Amino acid sequence: MLINYLILLTISILQVDAKGAIYLTTKNGTFPISLTSLKSRDDATSQHTPSILSATAKNLSHNTSETEHDYWDSSEMLLSNYINGTYDELDAFTLKQNAKRSINDAVSKNITMVLENLLKNYENSQLPTHGKGYPTVVQTNILIRSMGPVSELDMDYSMDCYFRQYWRDTRLSFLGPIRSLSLSIKMLERIWRPDTYFYNGKHSYVHTITVPNKLLRISQHGDILYSMRLTIKAKCPMELRNFPMDRQSCPLILGSYAYSNQQLVYQWQNSQSVNFVPGMTLSQFDLISFPYRNFTFTRREGEFSVLQVSFNLQRHTGYFLIQVYVPCILIVVLSWVSFWIHREATSDRVGLGITTVLTLSTISLDSRTDLPKVRYATALDWFLLMSFFYCIATLLEFAGVHYFTKVGSGEIVIDDAEWEELIEEVGGDAFAARQLAVRRRSSARSTTNFSFTLPAQSNQEESGAPAEQTAVRLTMERTTQTERRVPRWRQLLYCLAGDDRYRRQRQVEAGSRGHINSVSHIDRAARVMFPASFALLNLFYWMVYAFSSDDFAWSDNPMNSLSH
């Protein structure tokens, strides 16, 4: 029982300091134990090695009773005898491990002491090169993990990146076996760090799950690495005249907020200062290039050192081809079906034309929801306007056909007084009254407006029945016919001017024809002209927008809108 107690007591009270000394902790205090030999048990002289541990009790407590005092004295003597008697049974490996642990503890204590000594007279409000006559240099690099979305409506973009800054502060240099120290981010509050901010930033933040994603490392020479994980949302001025076949250049501009270039200078670390995680892609764009540079930006407060990287992007047009361009083309082609529909089918042709216009209106409104209300027309707007023009032109074409060539419908307009007179003459028979009105109108037109006569017309008028058949035939054949004697360009002018006199003349002439012209010459021309002109306009459109590319170049002053 006593042996177990002593072993437990030995484990709990032995301590090793940085110099290799062993201390014994008891109730009465902590006492040093000197090491007189550390030779291996395999040594021939180890069998006669005297006791290497001795304990000297100092500052014994006099507040305890005499019994407890004697008890602890005897316990300490027993412990000392036990340790000295059993030294040969201790394993050398255990002693080495204890020595290593003691060294680590000493190093840890030494790091704390070093930092305390470094920060004792440290002024974190002054630059590392304060009073030395040259500026502090901050080197930067960025590793981009993901990028997007790129918003045309808000004209901004987002990205997730590791943002690293390097600078040298000789006030934090130290000597020791450790080349660099990884410190807690709480040390950032006690040392100087650059006041870097993003000139075109809108909303950026540091990730804090599960702890703030920051890293601070200091080397022996005072070189400091400050790294953090950021999500950056920055402004991206866009030119959308070629949308959706456009290219955009989205900049990221960073620098010091308060220190001019005489105090603080920013530099890209090396030729690989801006890099991307392998496999990173964007949903709507292809990343063409990402050039970066250093330059000086002049503000009202002075000249400032600034870093800029521009992400040059080219938009994917596949989505817009499927969702906008192809449907618009098919709708325009669908509107041309009315050219092959009989011109007497007024409701069918008008309904088809209105349906195509309304469908294009829906597509146009939907395509503009994600675009800003810019003052100019985009490439997509011009295509939608062209499609609108052709659908509306189809409706206007049918209006011209209806106005010019569909000049009679076979109906006779009779006022109330004339109708009552006709009813009295035929004895109340409505059908006979209508037939009488047709005979009278046909006879009046044949006599007054035309100089032709039908064979045996006088005999037919006397007999009555043949005249009735002739009148009915003329009524049924009073349909449509384009007059060939008037030039077509003049017919178009009459249509555009809305000449009622010419329209009445066409109605009279249509009644004199004995055959039906069911296909208008305007429809025949439209069947060729509309598809051909639409194909030519599409060819011109795609040659202008799809095959024209703008070269990206650095702007003389990329931050005109960012000055403050």
C-alpha cells in the first residue's frame, strides 16, 4: 500500500524545468532534486553508482502540528530512499521523453516571454518604417475559390477568395530555435497592420464559421503573413450595347484608405499573385484573362498606391439562343402563314397576327427582367424590335389586301324607307323584296356606270326570270379583283392615303367581273419579300454582333466614378 502511494506521489510531484532540473512538490513546499549521474544501466560502473537523488527540505511549514510534521518528514525520507534505491529500474527512454517535454515547456514559456518583451515598448499606431525615410511595402496575392454570380441588373459580382498580405516589421524580430510563430488572431489588435480596403467594394465580409478565418505568422526577421478568407462583392461597370454577345471587364481595386504612397506602397507578390482553384468555372461567362498591375491613384488627400486586377469575361449565348432568338424567329415565320390563308378569312388572318404580336410582347418583357433600364438599346432589343416589325407588317399587309382587293361582299344596303316600299310592292314577301332590290341595283349600275351589255339583255329584262338569274349571278360574283390598268405603285399610294373615291371605284369595277380572283397580288409578293428580307437582316445582324470583338485595354483612369 505504501509503495503504491509512493509511486502515485512520485508521478504527481516530479517536475522538470527548462534546464533539466527536477523539483519535488510536497505539502510543505517545492524542493529541488539534483541529478548526479545519467549513465546507462548497461555501464559496468552503474552497479556501484551511489544514490543520484537527494532531497533537501527547505522552508518547512511551522503552522502544522508536530505529528503532521514528523509524518511528512518521514514520508519525504522514505520517498528519497525509494527513488535513490530504485533508480536502476527507471527506463532511460522515459527520462529522455521527460527531457523533451521539459524542453517544449521551456520553449512555450520562452515564446510567451519573447512576445511580451517584443510588445513591451511596441507602438501599434506607427508604421514599421516610421521615421526611416522610406515607405512600408505590403505585398499581396489572392487565391480565388469561386466566382459569381455576375449581376447585370445591379452591375456587380461576387467572389470567395483567400486574401494574403506580407510586410516586414523589424520591431517584431526575435532570436531562437523557432524560425516562425503562428499566433492567435488576438495578436492583431496589438500590432500594426495595413488598412487595406477595396475601392469598388460594395459588401465584403470575413468568414467567421467556426472561428474567424484569419491567420497570423511572424518570422525571426519580422516578416509577417496576414491571411484571411473573404467574400467580396464589388462593382462592375458594364457596357451592354452588345448584350448578349458582349464582353465585360470586372475590376477589383484595392489600396490603403489613409496612408499615401509616401508612407505605404502596395505590390503584387510575384507573377502568380492572382490564381484560381483548379476547376473553377462560371455559369454565364468564360474567363478570358485576368491581368493585374500596380499604379498610383490621385485623390483629394494625395497620391495613393493601388493594386488592380481585371477579370475579362465573355458571355455564353446558348441560353439566349434557346430562350429568345429561336422562339422569336419561329413566331415571325408563323405570322407568314397568313399569306397562304384565303383573304376572305378575315378573322383567321387577324387572329393569327394579333397572337404573334402578343407572344413576342411576352418574350420581350421576360427577357428584360434581369437587365437594367439603360438609356440605349441592346443587341437583344434590336432583334426583338425587328421581330415586332415583321409581325406588325404582316397585319398591315392584310389590311392593305382587305382595303384594296376585298372590295365587295355581295350584300346590298337598303334603308328603312326603301325597304318598306319594296315590301308593299311585293305584297309582304321579304325574300321577293330582296330579289327586287338586287335587280334594281344591278340594272342601275349596268346602265349608269358601264358601257357593256349582256346577250339578249333586253329580252331577259322583259321576261323577268332570266333577269333575276343575271342579277343573282352579278351579286354572287361581286368579290375581289385588282385592277391591272392602274400602276401598282399608285395603288399603294391610294391605299396609304385612304382614298375613298378610288375604293368606291374598285367596288364598282369588281361588280362587273364575271370571275373570282381568290389570291391577291399583294399576298403573292409578300410570300417572297418577307422571308427574303428577314433572312438578309438576320445575316447582317449576326455579322455585326457575333463576329465583332472588342479588345480589352487598361483605362487611363479606371476609377473616375470611385473618386472621393
